[in-house]
Amino acid sequence: MLLTGAPFTVAVTQLPLKSQAVHGVSPLDAGIRLLPFAILSPIGSGIAAGVAGKGKVPPAFTNYSLAVAMSAMVQVRTMGGLVGLAIVTAAMKSYIKSNLAQHLSSAQIDILLKSTSAFETLPSEVVDVVKAIFAEGYNLQMRIMIGFSAAQIPVAFLMWKKKQILV
């Protein structure tokens, strides 16, 4: 569950920010662009639960501990999301700072990292370069999340037992 929280939290947080910073859309438009993801995410969860049920994936809890198990899963998923968000934010900030240093002053970089509305104050000759560096920073975040997602596969196989536990 720790690994599942990171990709979802990062996507919901960073995709609208990328839309605003790189594509120059308003916060409202960025939210609207996130709607297909927000609508399809619960549908995908339902499909995954159906597939797991048909594949007889064993439950990680018993019926008498259902409430505790569900609460623990939510907490661990949230913690995983926060850890994942911290990792990708640190990676992107480091990437942006090192790559923008040759184009902007450290004061300009600090202002950009606080608010992407600072793009409007940049000289026109560097705006495209800065947006490209931000875009690559967001791509770096998504590559890290691909790693988190891929790590879920062997973890899921660790739950598999030749003789299934029936509750």
C-alpha cells in the first residue's frame, strides 16, 4: 500500500502544476484537465478489485479485523503518497536549480520555485528555455513514479500463495 499512494498523490498534485507552469493554463483549466484522471481512477480501482477477486488474490486480513485493516491501509497509502511527493519534489527542485543556474540568477530561481506566476517577470529570451527545463523536471518526476509503480509488481507477487488462504 505504501507504493500505491505515491503515484496517485504525485499525479493529482503535480499534473495541474505542470499544466500551469509549462503550458501556461489557469488553475481552473489545470483542474479541468485533471478531470478525466479523477473520473477514471475509481473506475480503474473497481476493475482492479474485480480482477483480484477473480484471480483469488488472498486478503491481507480476516473479517474480524476488517475495520482496523482498512484504516491501516488508508494511513499507509497516505504516508506513501507523502513520501513519494517529497522524493519527486526534492528531485525536481535539484534538477531545476542546477539547470537554471546558467540562465538565471539564484534570486530569480528562488522566485520561480515559489510561484510559477513569476514566469511573467522573466526576460522573453529565456522563457522558453525555463519552461523546457521545468517540463523536463516534471518528466523526471513521472519517471520516478514509473519506478514506484513497477516496484508494486514484485510486491504483489509476494502476497501470492500456492495454497490460498480462505476466510
